Amino acid sequence: MTPDRHAALKRGFKFATVLAALACVAASCGPRHSAMSGPRCAFADPEATTSMGICNLAAEYYVAHHEWPLSKAQLEEQNRQLLESARAQMSSEEATELSAFLDRFTFLDLRKSGQDLVMRYRFKVERKTVDQTVTLRPKATADEILQAATAKGYD
């Protein structure tokens, strides 16, 4: 196995693991709202998981290609590659849901700003339209990119 293929398989497995962990956390958080305490878990929130998913996909693209994705087609190809390499670790329902992930977005604008990527996106969840702008900065790993983006918060 070539080093590039090994790295791609490792990233695919990591992607599947991250998504599975998010699904497990969401399932274990209980109801989204409690009469006593309000929201119980951020990962049970489809808005948070969808935003994290698109940011993770762009970060994984950067790590794989050493450049930012500038089109939805590039993100779709990255999603397809990650799913192919991780398909053995997920159920057919999970694979089907994740293959349609980008269909959730009604607007997606990817623009470079210096060395950074400014992502503007829109999706609908629970009868609510969510508009977000996130700036991703180059780092060595997808985890580092996501940590840097979330440490400061959304722009």
C-alpha cells in the first residue's frame, strides 16, 4: 500500500469516527430541550452538527490537497472519497445519510481571503433557516483547523 493511500484510508477512518462520535453523543444527550434546564447537549442540535460537518469537510479537503476547496463540487468529491474509505465502518443508513450531506445546503460560498477560507453557508433545520460565516485558517491537521475556527467562534 502506498503512503498516500494509507494516509487517505486513515483520514477516511478518522472522518467516519468523528461522525460516529457525533451521532453517539447526540443519541446519548437525551431530549433537545428539558422543561427544567433548556438545551442539554450541543451535539444533539442538528444546527451544530451540520455546521461542524461542513467545516470538517472543508478542513479535510485542505489537509488532503494543501489548498482550500472553492466549489461545492470539490467538497462533494472529498465527501465521496472519505465515505468510500470509511464505508466498512458504518451502516448502510449512515452511508446513505452522509452521502447526501451536502444536499442540506441551500447556499454555499467558498472564498479565499489571504491564506484563509471564508465559508458562507445556509441550510434549513427544524423549520429554521441558518446562515453562518466561518473563517478557516491553514493548519497541519483537520482537528487543528477546527479548533482554531471554534476557539474564536464564528465570524
